[in-house]
Amino acid sequence: MNTCFMIFVMGALSMALSSCGAHSKEGLPPGSLFAGQGEKEKPGLPDGTAVGDITSHSAELWLKTQGPRQIQVEWASLEAWKRMSAMASIQSPAARTSSVLTGPETDFTLTVPLENLSPGTRYRYYILVKDPDQRSAPAQRAAQGEFTTLPDPATSVPMMFAWSGDLGGQERCRQGEAGYPILDTIREQKPDFFIFLGDTIYSDHVCLLPPNEPGYNFIATTLQEYRAKHHYQRGATALRRLLASVPVYVMWDDHEVKNNFAGPFEPQMAAGLQAFREYWPIHTDMSEPQRLYRMVRCGADLEMFLLDTRQYRSRNADPDGPAKTMLGAAQLQWLVKGLASSTATWKVIVTSVPLSVPKGGGSAVPGYDGWAGGTDGTGFERERQVIVDAILGNRIRNVVFLAGDIHWVQANAYDPDLDGVTDFHEFVSGPLSAYHGRLMSLSPALHPTTLINEGGYDNFGLVRLTNEEFVVSIIDSVGKTRFLYKVSAKKR
């Protein structure tokens, strides 16, 4: 994505204005962008909307228009809307973005930062859309939605979230209008948020018609083709329903670009990364606009470290050793420092590839692709050990790894120092809709105890946590719980 354009859009959308006046019959003041629009709402955003990267004070709102459109967003807390509706004259509580024109440089997508929010608060937003060629025509309210910000770091509240990945691979793409019914099953759990952990598309796989819906029968190598893959996924009504009601944190894995790719050495990465960022509500740090790894604090009891295991990695075929990296030096230092300084009860490391499954490559991309290595001397075990040493050396308690990628359910308890006490856990879920992987034995280096090793069905993970326990369920596509495990918090 052109950095100058990104800076322009993000800067323009950060300008919030307010309006005032008497309320209308829709509960909005005449000065609101949306006053009087209740009977004129039109389906102007057929790809739906999504809210992501929510913090205690901000959120990212994603949308896509059909061709160039003028966009404005207005938002306020749900309680503020209600108070305004109940009183005959009050200043509007709404913040409003400046008008921004969507364009082909981002495939008519837009991510709007909503800032200066309050912790643990329910917000409602409205999106106004206008055709720039029809200057005299009124703008239309195209969508509205609600979301809740995260609690502040001092507040201890129960949390529930889901995670999984691998959607639309190996001839298991959209089938019928819903596309991927398992996403409705996730939504029915009413999680606080969903971590979409990689392989959100399969750029290098083909899905033929029938039984799949048309539009996915090609391998993506260009920006337009990567965009087309993401746009195809939005055609699934189940995905649109999920994104309309559940905030999302998204991280890529390999199939957003190419199987088992290593970023610095993959010429297609720039196009794949641009399309990925265009189609998901991911916060942009203007000092480092291509960065994907990020930290999320959810109240007093949860801190998440979302790792980018692709953009900075060495070639898989390189022998393991001090020069080999999956995370890159900056991200590794960020993770180690963040773990050591975290005051959250639970420290959750979200990694797209698992810790101990020896996931080998092939003739096209040789070398082991996950953290675990094999007999050929490849893998990323040296860097994995740096992370493990940081956990043990700093006596960091209540660390949990969440992973995906391998297309079966795996859970492990680890005792790397062999003192008879579990030092951390790992839970692997997926796929959402893809080939079911062949079960494998674990690498013994971290001394894992297997809690489950099971495949043959689509699934996702569901976490319920408090300051006392971390409860993980694995749920299949029809809502059946296949696995349940409780981890009790260790107190200092």
C-alpha cells in the first residue's frame, strides 16, 4: 500500500467533529449526518463491515464500497445515544470523521480509526455513503453496528474469545450462500472477540466449481489476484455475519502469499501483504506501517502477543543456528521484553505455527516450517529456546501458546527444565475449512505431554478465562465440544 496515501487517509479520519440540536424521531439530532435517514437506508456495503484491533481506548472499522464513494462515520457510546434520544434538546454526543473518498488504490476498502474511546464501553457507529458523481443527491446511511471496548488494565473481568484459522483451502471453499457455516457456530458462542490466526485465504490453491462457488479457481500472484481471493471470502454470508457482530484480531500465515514463504526472500510478499492489510481492520503504526505483530491488553487478566512468523523469517532450508530467525531481532526482543514486564494474569502468545510439530517442507520449499526442527538440521529451535529461556529465567507464570496451521487439534503441557512442574501450555486449533492434516508425533526437545492429538473435523478453539483459570474448549462445526481442559492460574 502506498504509505503516503495511508498517512493521508488515517490523518483525515482522525479529525472528529461534533454537532448539536434537537433530536429527530430516529433519536438523532438534526445536525447529525444520519438524521432523517431511517427510511432511506440502502445496502451500499455488500461486503459488510468489520471492527478489529479493539483496545480499551480505540478500534478500527473496516468497510469496502462498490466503486468510489464519499464515506463518513459517526459514533458515540450506546448510553449517549440513548440519553440523546430521551431528551428534547441536548448537544450531540457523536464524534464524526471527515469525509474520505474510497478509491482503486486500496481496492475501494477503508479502515477508519475510532479513537479517544472509554474502556469497557458499548459503542454504536453509523456509516454514511454518497456517490461523488451525484453532488446534489443526499448521502445515505449504508450500515450501522456496535462493539464494546476492552476493559482497562486495572479491571478484572471474565473474558471469552475464540481462535482458529485455515479457511477455504484444498477444495473446501464457499459452498452455498452461507459459505462457511462453522463461522455461524463461532458467532453463536458470543465471544468477546475472534482471533483469525492465519490462512485467511489460500492464494496458491484452486477451488473448482462444483461444489464450490465460482471465483476461486486460480492461483494468485499479483495484487489484483490477491485482492480477488480476499473479496471471494467476503461473499460468504456466514463470514459477514461473524464480522458484523464479533470484533476480530487477524494475523497472516503462509497462504496469504505462498506456501511456507519466508518474507525477505519472497518477491510476491509485498502484493500479498498489501491485499491482506486492505481487507482487514488492522491498526497502522505510521512509524512502521507494514508491521503486523502487536500486543493487546485485555483488562487485568489477559495480555496477548500476536506474532508475525512470516515477514522477517530466514529461509526454511537454512541450517538452524544463531543467525536463523523466524521473528527477526526486533520482534524477538519485543516479545521477550513484553513477557517479562507484563502484569496480566495470563500471557498468551499467538503464533501461527506450532511449537513442537515437526512440519517438514517439500521439494519446492525445503526445510522445516514450524518452530520444531528435523533430522536435516533445519527448523527454528534455537530461537524458540530463547523464548523458553526467557519464560524460565524470568519465572514468568501462566504462559499459554495458541497456534494453528497443522489442520488438526493438538494440546500440550511443557516441562522443558524437567523439574516435574508444567511451565507453559500450547493449544492448536483448526482448520475452519480445509484439508484435515495427517497426525504426527511431537518433537521431544521441550518435553511435552500430549493432552489431545486428534483430527478429521473442522474446528475452532474457545477460551474462557478469569484470574483463577484458563479454560480451553475445542468445538466442531456443528457446535459439539470435542475437548475441554482447565489450567489453574499460578500465583506468585
